[in-house]
Amino acid sequence: MTPIKKFSPEWWEALTAHEVGNEVEALVEKALKFFNTRLVFAFHRLPDTKSARLNMVASQPADYIYRCGSHAGMIEAKGMGHPYRLPKKNLSQLPTLRKWALAGSEDVILVYHYMQDKWRPVYPISLNPADPSWDLRQFLTFGTAEEALKSTGYFG
């Protein structure tokens, strides 16, 4: 039997939702480390109950905070098997992200559609919190996390 190639559709299908989340966050962190080689960029991984492996840490509004020149905000990483739909249950942070965005934070929900190997930057303010899920086809897709983040204009 041939081993499953990492990052192939079969490999992603074999993972649990928790494992998918960990892999997507690792890919986003790799992109952020690439940006971090520049003097005008900094990021920090926010702790959560998953990453801290504790139940004593309060839920955080996103996975990362960043600063790039005059731009600053949060990044929430999401891995989705569906090519364009994001269920509300997968984005419990939306009310907080919208509040921060209304206060001037330049936040991004970075969605990785792993079965299509496409990245999509989504602005929290663009999502209606009353909807049970969101059709993300209005947001462009990109081949890499770096390209998706750069397309926002926040990452130089």
C-alpha cells in the first residue's frame, strides 16, 4: 500500500478537525515567520485552550496579533474542506472580531480550503453574525497564505 502524501486530499480527509486546525495554524505561522524577516513586521501567537493545553485560559479573539508598519490587527486561521462555505459554528470569535474591526483593528480571517489548496482572506466586518453560514465566493482565493495576506494591503 502506498503511503498517503502529506497535504494531499486523502491526507486531509484522514485528519480530525483538531488536527486540521493545528496543521492550518502551522501553515499560517510559516507565512507569518516569512513576513517576520522584515524590520517593519511583528506577530505573536495568542494562547488559547488548545495551544496552552489548559482549561484555565480564556477564549481569545483570534489566533495571532500582528503589526506591519501602520497596520495592526488580528488573524484567525480556519481550515475548511468545503470550497466556499464557512459554518457559523466554526467561527465563534466573529462578534469579538467585528467589535475590534469597528474600533479600527485591521483583522483577517484567513481561510484555507485544504481540499482545493486555496487560501481566502475574509474580513470579519463583511460577515453577518445572524447568518448560519457564509458563502465566501465573494472573496478572492490565492495559492499561498502569503499571497492571501498581501492581498489585504495590510502586509506590504
